[in-house]
Amino acid sequence: MTGKTDPRTALVLFSGGQDSTVCLAWALSRFARVETLGFDYRQRHRIELDCRLTVREQLRQQFPHWAPRLGDDHLLDLGLLAQISDCALTDERAIELQANGLPNTFVPGRNLLFLGLAATLAYRRSATVLVGGMCETDYSGYPDCRDNTLKALQVALSLGLDSPMTVETPLMFLTKAQTWTLSEQLGGAALVELIAEHTHTCYLGERGQRHPWGHGCGHCPACELRATGYAQYRAAP
């Protein structure tokens, strides 16, 4: 990417999945220093926490021009979220729609909590930009992924810290196919392959079978979305 490097430090909410990896690459292409933050909330797909470290190392090795910008990684234990949640991402249950129209993969308040804690860490680390992979184009209707929610949080965090805190969501209005395209624009075929091979998005935590779009069960909502987006990306002229 061309253009002047933003001197600010960015903190990327980095799960080890496709979207957060694209956001990490996006931040590395723009900011002078980038740190990462993950959360262990006893998610069923906790294997993503192992993938995080692999992805970071692969980014360092394959994109040496980004390596000097990639700073520390942080992991917070949020087991309490599983204690107060009742959903298919933290409990062994079938994934289905609820009476309110939201899938039972919705973890109420998750992104609200994540961004609040991220802002606290960012304040201590002298970072003024939070980067998240929230998206309201290809998503399950989660209210805490909507642009209005994130804009309101940006205002609340800045006021509560009495210090400007920018919340960047580069995928907010992109389809999954466009997210694959952005990956290629940021890092070429190498980044696309890195994402397919090393990231994890499957809700069930399956890493066995390797599909063209990556590892996963192939039938949960996350896998279906990723597979459909990849097919559309590959079919585009």
C-alpha cells in the first residue's frame, strides 16, 4: 500500500479468524506500530487462540516489511463471559435461530465488553486506534456489529477516557467476497493463502479438513459464509 504511514499506534482485536487477520494486515499497512489483543471467553472454537500466534508469525515471515511494525500481543481471560452467556458459541448445543430472530451464536454484549477492555489496554499502551472486524453486510444480525453501535462506542470510549479513541472497522460494509479481495489487495496471493491455511473461523472448532477457503466443518454458518464468499471471489472477473 502507498501513502504516508499513520504515526499512531493501533490495537487490533485479533481472534485468529479470517476477518481479524485481514484487519491486522490492513492496520500493518497503515500504522507505524500495531499491537494485537485476543480474548479467551471459553468459546467452543478456542482453537482459534492457537491459530493467532501462528498467523502473527507467518505475517512476520512472509511480509518482512510489516514485521518491524508488529508489536506485542495480549490475551485476556474472559471466562466470566461464558458464565453469564447462554449461547451456542460457549455451550455444546445445536446452532439455530431464536424467537427474537437472532441466531443462538449471538453472545450478548461481547463486542461491548471487548471494546471497553481494549480501550483500557490501549490507554495504558498509548494506542489511540482500535481496529475490529465487525461487519453488518455479511453477518448474522448481531446488534453489536452494526455501524451505529460502533460509532456510539467510539464516542463513549473517548468521553470516558477523556482522550480521543478511534474505532476503525474496515470490513463494516464489505461482503465476504470483498473481504477476500481486500486480502489480495493488501498482500497478494500470499496473504490469501495464509488466511486460508492458518486462520480459523469454524464455530465448531474443526481443523481437520482443508477446503479451498480454509479449515472447518463446512456446514456451520461461519463456514458456509466463508465458503460462499470465497467462491464469489474466485468467480469474479
